[in-house]
Amino acid sequence: MRNDVGEVQTVKESRIVNSGELLAVGCRVKPGPDFDYKIYAIDPFSCDVVLRMYEPLSLVIWDNGERDMFRYGMDGTKEIELA
């Protein structure tokens, strides 16, 4: 696999956020207190991975294969949080 910008490299360990970061690409996340279970068919105990950051949103892929954008706290709404 090439290591060009924009490519994802698979690793076995979870990403650890730096001081001052709320979330980062590669972090394991779970549904947060503002997650809307009526819209998404996600298990409340599901833990999945952040693929990309678009402040104040992040792109997450869940273990059921669904991908979607979620708020992670920058505006006070926590649809996802660190697992």
C-alpha cells in the first residue's frame, strides 16, 4: 500500500487523541448522548471508526457498513463520542 496523502493504512491499535483534541481520524467511537436512534439502525453498544473529519462533523463507518456524518461536540452536540 502506498502512503500518499488521503490513503488509509490499517493498524491494530486505536488512535489516541492529542491534548486539546476532541476526536481524530482512526479513533474508535460510540453513539453519544445526542445520537438519534430513530434515524440510524445502530446498536447502542456499537464501537466504530472515524474515517474523516469535517469540523464540526466526522465521517464514521459502523460495523454494519453504514457510513454517515455525525457531530462530535464542537458545537455542543455529541452524536458520537470516544469509545
